[in-house]
Amino acid sequence: AQSVTQLGSHVSVSEGALVLLRCNYSSSVPPYLFWYVQYPNQGLQLLLKYTSAATLVKGINGFEAEFKKSETSFHLTKPSAHMSDAAEYFCAVTTPGSARQLTFGSGTQLTVLP
Amino acid sequence: DVKVTQSSRYLVKRTGEKVFLECVQDMDHENMFWYRQDPGLGLRLIYFSYDVKMKEKGDIPEGYSVSREKKERFSLILESASTNQTSMYLCASSQIQGGGWNTEAFFGQGTRLTVV
């Protein structure tokens, strides 16, 4: 079985500050990991994905995430927050042979303060 | 651009009604999914399909059924709508590459269903 835990349902940062959104996963086999973003009243859009290549993954809009097997983590970071980053962020996991389904975390709402 | 189109953005239905949510994708993807999104619970998988006429139950299939008669279309059916099915419903599609499940899922805009 696979699962994802996102620590912090709400995160607030000031514009220009570091963004750190936490994701820990549980999987009995090497996972594939994803971060999605959802802007208000829209569907989900892929930010980045880890598929067993480089452990540091760069995505769109300046976001990146690092896969740490020892910590079972895949935290999302951005060096400098922008007002347009305000959205809900979801971490998701899947594994080979998992019947092709993604398991999502409960989401983190990011607020960017002026 | 890949497009996943859900037929309605907002729906209001009465308790007991039969409700159809339609989803169409234009990228010839094999896999299609229906998720339900509720605050604090993230996305929960209702049903998915990896081929025409094939369906698999997800985590919360009770009260729902699905239909996939054509590759591009995946319908979610609420046989008898109840107030606890008020939610945001998201459709997604994806394509298997190289035998591995490492490709992204593309999502529709969502349908916000209110059952009164």
C-alpha cells in the first residue's frame, strides 16, 4: 500500500521568502512522486515529478523538490515566493504495479503575503 | 495542448436524482480517472478505467458507477444523488509509457456538484 502525508494544511509566507511545502510518503517499493498545483476554480496542473532519475527535480515556475529515500520525503521548495504562487499544492505517489492509480495527499494551501 | 473537458463546471441536483458527469479527453490516453475532492481530504479515487469497457473500483466507489463506451469518454454516474455527494469532481487521463506508471495525469477543470 502507498500513502502520502502533507504536513501543514495551510502555509503562509511573505513575498520574496522561501517556500517549503512538506511531503512524506510510504511505499513498500521505489515510488514515483509528483507535485501538482491547483489554482482557484481550476483543475490540477503538474509542477514536477520524480521517476527514479535525478533526486533533485526541477519543475515549472521555479519550483524544485528533492527525493530523500532515507527520510521518505519529497519536499517542495521555491527560493522566492511570488504572489502568483498562492494556490493549493498536492503531493502524490504511485508505484509500478499499483494498478495505475495516484494516491494524493490532503493538500497544502499556500498564502503569499505582500 | 492536452485537453480534458468536463461537461459542466457547476451542477445543482435534487436528492434522489440520477446524475451524469461527462468527461472527454482528446489525446488518445488509455487511462481515465474520476476523483472526488473535499476540503482537508485531498483527492480520493472513485473509479478508473484503463481500456474501453474496463473499469476498476477506487477507494470510494459506493454510490457511484462509471461507463466507458469509447476511449475518449468516461462518464461518472450517481444512481441516486444524496447530499453527502456534494463535492468537487475531477476527471483525469494519462498514458502509460514503456510499461511504467511514470507519466503525469492531465486534469479537467472540475465539476462542482451540489445536491439539495
